[in-house]
Amino acid sequence: MRALRKTSARRGADLEDIPVPEPGEGEVLVRVHAASICGTDLHIFDWNEWAQGRIPGLPMTFGHEVAGWVETVGPEVHHVAPGAFVAAETHIACGICSTCRTGRAHICRNLRILGVDTEGAFAEYVVVPAANVWIVGEGIDPDHASVMEPFGNAVHAAFGTEGGEDLLTNPVAVIGCGPIGLFSVAIARALGAWKVFAIEPNDERRALAGGMGADLLVDPTVEDPVEVVLRETDGNGAEVVLEMSGNARAIDQGTKMLARGGRMSLLGLPDAPVTLDLNDQVIFKEAKILGITGREMFRTWQQTTTLLSTGRVDISPVITHRFGLERYDEAFETAASGRAAKVIMFPGA
């Protein structure tokens, strides 16, 4: 099969012919329909400091956001059969640590990631633990299924731990409108937010946020987003802030625009320590600050399926580019350009 491999400690990757893997006990072999590029893949492609310290060894096939057909199943696989169209939960949990055994497998102490700790999905076939495949079902476009994993990040951030009730009829601010932020705008709108603020310096992405349902588009290089949110909410602030940028200044601004008693979901990853005024911006507000990683397994997947299959959220505008796997250089250049949202590659094209 063809596979996009990280073969050496340099920028880039190589498209190689390697044997089709065989599924072991409790695993399935998936024939890949589509695999999308995320920030983690860009780090690996560039072979930056994070990738050098995180990837266990080379060569490896990377990529993890994937959907395709189950080709064959290994021993002791009973709930999914060849021919099923599936997406993959990329967090591979151990199942036996304290967090797994208390229903929080997405924050497993021994967590492994598909395409980071295992062979990945930028290939014609990929082996996935059977417990991690999600049968997509009717009503979801096959291309859209390949981004159910990052869409699930946005769902988890928006719903939080209380089921998203605080979004209903309330103002919501989304900081950072990359793909997950764009998804979050649409989810907030679908869940009944009163007014959705999209805060994003990139012109193209800010325009996309408008198409996804944002009421007010804020360029933080031109306007103070805190002033805008407070002005448009009679000084109350946003009941929910979904922070997707990881920018230290934006995180600080998010706590300032957050309403008293409000919730701030933090999904963006800062690259340095962040300083906050905890007294006035968190403690005296009784603010709820919630870290978000991955998706709840598998409640988030059910929520994701409902939102996509019913048409409550249309993610078509966020998928801006499609490439065959042989055009991987162009695909990665596009994904890193700031002029794209979600970029999908098709190994069978």
C-alpha cells in the first residue's frame, strides 16, 4: 500500500510502498476513504521541537483523523463487521487505570494516540483497535466523517460537563477560528446561543465564522474584544467562552469578557506559561474554568453523530481543500498557509 511516512529527522515526509498491515486480536483493518490534516500532523511534518520530543521513533506513518471501510477484523472482534463505514476515536486508552475505570477514558493515564504512538492513517489502510471505531451510519457525508474526530473536540468544548445548558439563550464567545473554532461557532448556534461572537485576526477565517453562524465578527487587531463583548451584552459578558487559540493574551481577554458565574472552556494549547488575574477574573466571579482534551468516549461521539446526521450543523464550509495523497506537499503547504480551514487527503484518489 501507499503510505505517507516520516522517515528522517528533517522537514517533510516520503510517500512509500509498504506492506498492508494485518489486524491483531481486538483490532480491525480500515481501508481509508479520507484522512484530514491537523496541527499535530503539521508539527510532525515540520519536525519541530515538540515532534522531536514526542514521537517515539522513525520511520512511521502519521495521520489520525480518518474514516473508511472495515476491510478485515482480527480475532475477538464481535461488534463490527467487514464493510462497515467507520470513523476512528484516536485516543487509545488502556482500560485499566483509575481514570478509565471511572468513565474518563479520554484522559487515560497511559493514553496512546493513533498516528503518534502507533502507525497512522495517511495511508491506504490503517489498523485501529476495534474498541475505537465508530460506525458512522446514515446521514453523514463520508468526507465529513473524516473530521468527526476534531469536530468532536469542538462538541466536547461546547457541551462541557453540564450538557451545554449554559449555551441556551446566552451570549457565547469563540476565541480563535481555526477549524475547531469554526465548528464551535456552528455548534453554539445549533444549541441555541443568543449571540455568538467570533474573535479571529485572520480575515478568511473570520469570514468563514460568519458563514458558520456567528453574529458578530471581531478582529482583535482592530478592536478590543473585551470591550466589544461587554458593550454588546449590557456589561454582563459572555456566559460561555470557548478558547481555541492558545494565545496567552487571548486567554487573559477571555477571562475578562467572561460573565460572572460563567464557564470558560480551554482547548487551545499555549506554548508558554500564561499569567491571569485570578482574583478579579476567576475567583470573585466564581468562574468555571474547564480544560478540554479530546472527546468523551463515547458520549461525545453520540452528540457529534446527532448534530451532523440531522443537519443541525453543516460543516461543508469548513472543508476548504481536498487532495489526493500523492499531492501531500501541496496539502501540507495549504494547511499551514492560514488561507485554509480543514484540508483532507484521499489515499485512493
